[in-house]
Amino acid sequence: MTLLPTLLLSLFSWLSPAPATAPADTSSEWTKQVGARTMPAGKGIFAAATYGAVADGKTLNTLAIQKAIDAAAQKGGIVTLAPGQYLTGSLFLKKGVTLQLDKGVTLLGSQDLKDYPEIMTRVAGIEMKWPAALININDQDNVAITGQGTIDGQGKPFWDSYWALRKDYEPKGLRWIVDYDAKRPRLLVAANATNFTLRGVTLQRSGFWTVHLLYSKNVTVEGITIRNNLGGHGPSTDGIDIDSSSYVLVQKCDIDCNDDNFCLKSGRDWDGLRVNRPAEYILIQDCVAGAGGGLFTCGSETSGGIRHVIARRLKANGTQVGIRIKSALTRGGTVEDIRVEDIEMESVGTAIQMTMNWNPAYSYSTLPAGYTAETLPPHWKAMLSKVEPAEKGLPHFRNVVIDNVRVKSAKVAVQAEGQVNSLLENMTLINITMNAATAGSIKYATGWTVRNLNIKAADQAPLAVESSPNVKF
């Protein structure tokens, strides 16, 4: 037999014979229920200029635009803006209102934190006071944002303040709290919302996460573009975060950011376990990602569980990780019933990654010497509250199907590691072709089913399998 220039690994399961197709998906009737069930019906026009909005990019228009929103909410209607740039702080949309951002309209986020009032919310898995987003849909039903306009967070000053605080905090052993103390406005938050539609707009330069769907149900995000690498490198500028929300439809979106692109979350550690709300019944399809931490990510906030998810027909080019499931040993929660299919990746870091011990410096909270616990801010205390018993903090990953994946020019094909007391259970990999620098490794896994998995590894090293009972390739 002639050796190929690169090692071709043909991997197959030792289990009973099965066809080279993914198991039949008999549990996806819920996909008919995802997305907003209603749209605002009011057709009356409420022009922001009538309420004093000025499109010069300098005048602060928060009060004027909010007056237009409040007027539209009285009768149900559409808030419009003439072409131009509108500087604004936090805006709060209300029931029955459509915010229509036509082509040529740009909302510019204020760069003064005082223009974002602090409210109770959840940030990176912890409930706490935090600046409101630029656009807020809080405790509302039947709201829409549509059009071909732009929402620009002008986030660079907030990025700079984060890096400055991190430089100060890290030598003190406080990396774990930097993201919570460096208060940076998100671009759009829908919290406790129902029947919310976001369609067509471009969102860019967010100070922190871009679109955050929190504790919400029946949401549609369609045809939006996110660009967070304009004029700098915005840290933690996630694309779309679906956080303890249900019946969400995301489709035809294009994201280029500096953290996870399409991401599912459900709370962090003690506080997330206290809230205990899953992210579930989520359909993500026909989307693309450029730069970012992960094309499709579950975690790292997994405390409430992530389940009943389909991600299909996605493309990544230049993303750090393709398919990513991550948590930490204090998070808890179960990631299960996840189906990822028809995926294309090119020039990614790791194609498939699973880890329960992600980013320890960030994931684990320890109070250094010299601090008095009684005088700490409430969110510090929440972060430091121990999960007891400790085994409650152990996450579980199981019943994930990855089918029909094509990968070109990855650094690592597969990097999957469970824990000795929490194995990666019942993963199914079918019809996958990968071209990578190295095949990677699997550790602490059980019950995997593999059909038609081909890895061409440039270093010719085989996929390493360790401490994985009944997992054989």
C-alpha cells in the first residue's frame, strides 16, 4: 500500500452496523414553533424628527427618539428616522412598536457611560446591575426592528477601558471579575420579551455583546449583519447570544466579531444554578461567520442547561473554533440533544472542540488576600459563592449529533475532553471530511458512534484516544 502524503484516517464505530447517515431526527416537531408568532400591526408613522430628533451625528437624541417610541406605543405604530446619523443613549422599545431603520439611517451609540442608565439584568451569566443596552426590549411583547439601516455602538472607548482595567486587575489575581467590573454597554438586549423580531439591520462596533436574547421566548433574528472589527479589536464582542431563552429562530445572518459568533448560554456557577433556566428549542440556519471565537458555541455559561437545538447550513471562514461546546467545573448544567449538520469551514483553528475546563483564569473565582468579603460588591459575592455540593458544578455533555461537515485548512480537527467523573457521552459523528495540520485528541469519552469520518492530517499523527471506555477508531 502506498502511503499518502498526508495521513488518511478512516474511523468507524465498533457498535452494531448502522447506515452512513445520521440517525433520523424524530424530535424536531418543535422547529415549527420557533420564532416570533406575531408582528406589530400598527401602521401609523411616528417620525422622530417631529419629536426633535436631529440627524447631525452630534446632538444627543435620546429624549427625542424615546418620545417618538412612547407616542407610537400609545396607538401602535412605526417609528421612522430620516437619513442621517443620530447620536443617542439607551432607548427602550415598547409593546406594539416597530423601529424602522431605513437605508442611510445610522443610530450612533453615545460614548459617555452616563447615557446608559444602570438596570438589573444578567451579564455573562450573573444577575447584577449593569448599564442598559443601546437598544432595549425589556418585559415587552410584539416588538420589531426592521430595515437596512445601521446601529453603531462606537465601542472603542469601552474596549480601551476594558483593556486598561484588565491590565490593572490581572497582576492582582482578579482576571475572573474584569468582565463584570468593566461596564460596557451591549448593543441590543431583549430581556423577558416575547414575539420580538430583528430583521435586516447592520449592527457594528458594540461595546460588549452585540445581540443578547435573555429570558425571552419566540424571537426571530433574520438577515442581520454584525461587524465588530471596524476600527479596532473589541474584546468579548459576541455576535448573537441566546441566553436562557426558548423558541428562537436565527437565520440568514452574517457575523464578524471577536468572540463567539452564534452562542447559546444559560447562567454561570452558583447564580446560574439558582436561576436554573435553560436555553432550549433553538434553530440556527443558513448563516455565515468570519472572525470570531466560535461559529456555533454552547457555553461557557451552561448552568441552566442547553438542549433541543438544531444548527444547520452554516459556514465559517477564519473563525477560531467551528463547533464548540465549553463549560467549567463550577458551571454545572447539561448540554444535550444538540444537532449540528451541513457545515462548511475554512481556515479555522479547531474544527470540533469540547471542553469542561475552559479558560481557568477567567472561569474560576478566588478572592486574593487583602480583601474583606463583607465589603465586596454584590456581584463579586455572587461570583465567589461556592457551588455546594461541588459535584453540582460538574457539567455534562451528551447526545450530540454532528453530520455532514466539510473542513479545509484547520489547525486541529478534533479536540474533545470530558472529565474522569463526567464523560463525553453518546456523541455521533457522521459524514465528516477534515483537512487539518493535526488530527487532535479525544479523552474521557464513552459511547461514540462514528461513520465516514475522514481526517487528512499533515503531520500524519493519528487521532489520539485516551481514557475513553468503548470508544475505538
